[in-house]
Amino acid sequence: MAGKKVFGLNQINPASHALEHKEAAKVAVFGLASDFGCQVQMTNIERELLDVLGMFELVYWQLVSSAPLPEDFDIAIIEGAVCTQEHVETLQWIRERAKVVIAIGACAVTGGIPGLARGNVDDFAKRVYGDVPASCGSMASPRPVSDIIAVDFTVPGCPIEPLELVAVLQRALMGGNPEAGGRSMCGDCRLNEDVCFFERGRICLGLVTRAGCGAPCIKLGYPCNGCRGLAASANLDSARDIVAGYGLDVADFDARLQIFNKAGQDSSRS
Ligand code: SF4
Ligand code: SF4
């Protein structure tokens, strides 16, 4: 991973203590390869954002403002996967300036859906475009933001749960620790008193997926498809044993895991 290790805005990193005395931390929002769904989610929480916006000054957000990109900002919020060499250079430019980097959404956190093209980007681009237009830039194998620069906080999900972003912004400002993301979804699901999908003969990725969304899909009758990425505690070998123990198809489980974890899995767990 390129880029130097950085920390939260104040108490974790002594060098950033000066920000405690600033009136407002400057926030810039960037989009890489994505459908902007997580940024749209941000626009849906204007009331909650207003609660914390007194502590922030929004200096750059192309979705809602034509204000030009400034040289100076404190917090960078980044949506989207890294899919071009230009994205790599943009991230390095951002990291040199931002004291805190927050990656939001599955694309930025795990590579997400764009990550499905990992390892085959030229083939996919030819199939989609035929002749790949120059406006696509120098296409590169899709990767999560953390493959290129150090990331201080993540807000996973497809799309994000916007109130989670508000909480992360508050933690970033106060110098709180990043949430470790250790728990898997099953605890939340049990609290909701839902019957486990495995008991119903169906595979559910909640077994290995990072908790925090409140298991809405399961409440609605759909198995989790892992949009929040793997939990830090996920043990894929044990999960495969469980899948096999229920007489379900381990290859199917592995295939489903690829939907949101292909890019991340290349460099992390087996
Ligand atoms: S595997 Fe899925 S359905 Fe079963 S307890 Fe875990 S989250 Fe709930
Ligand atoms: S239940 Fe699973 S697929 Fe649904 S929002 Fe949560 S992590 Fe994503």
C-alpha cells in the first residue's frame, strides 16, 4: 500500500491538535468509479448533516456545487472504486492534503461491483465498448481506495447508511478510533428475531459480513449478499464448513462472495 499512515483529526495524531481550535473543518467530497448512489444518500440526510455541519465547512462537492476544487481541506470523503491511473493520481493528491480520509460505500471500501472486473479489465472494457474511448482514461484493474492510500475511516454498504457517515464525521472531528468492524451480521439478525436463512435451506452471507446495517434485507425476506464487505472476524473456512453442513453448495457461497469482495479478497483473506 502506498501513502503514509495518518490518524484522526486531533487526539490520535498530536500533529493535528491545531484543528481543535479551528471554527470548522473543511470537507471535500470526491467521486471515483461509482453510480454516485452513496453521494445521493448523503443528500437525503440534510437535517442530520445540519446538526454537524456547524462543525464542518463543505468546500468541494461536485454533486451539489460548482465551487472549484480547493488546494486546502481537512477531511476527504471518497466514494467509488479506483479504476484508472487518473484515480490513482487523484488519490495520492488527496492524501497529501487531507488530514483524514473517509472511504464511503462498497466501491470505495471493498472495490464493490466494479471490483468484479478485477484481473479482466481490458476484456470487460472491450466487451462493453468495443473500441475503448479515450474519455475512459487509462483503465486499471479495479481496487478499493485502501489499496492506493491509507484510509482513516470507512463507511461500508451499497449504498451507505447515511447516519453512519454522520457518526463517522463526528468521530473524525473528535479524534475517535475507527470502528473495527469485527462483528458479523448474525448477532443483529438474531436480535431482530429473524429465522436464519440456513434453517430455511438458503445461503446467507450475513455469516461473514460486517455488521452495522441492522440487517434490513433479512427483515425484508432476502438473504444478505454482503454489501458491507467481510467482517474483520470472518472465518471463511468455518463459514464454508457451515454451508456444507447444511447441505448447501460451497461453490455457490464462494461465487456470491465475489459480488462485493472480489477486489478485496485478492489481497486479504483466503
Ligand atoms: S446467516 Fe444470515 S439469516 Fe442466518 S443469522 Fe446470520 S445474518 Fe441472519
Ligand atoms: S443485510 Fe447484507 S446486503 Fe443488506 S444492507 Fe446489510 S450488509 Fe448489505
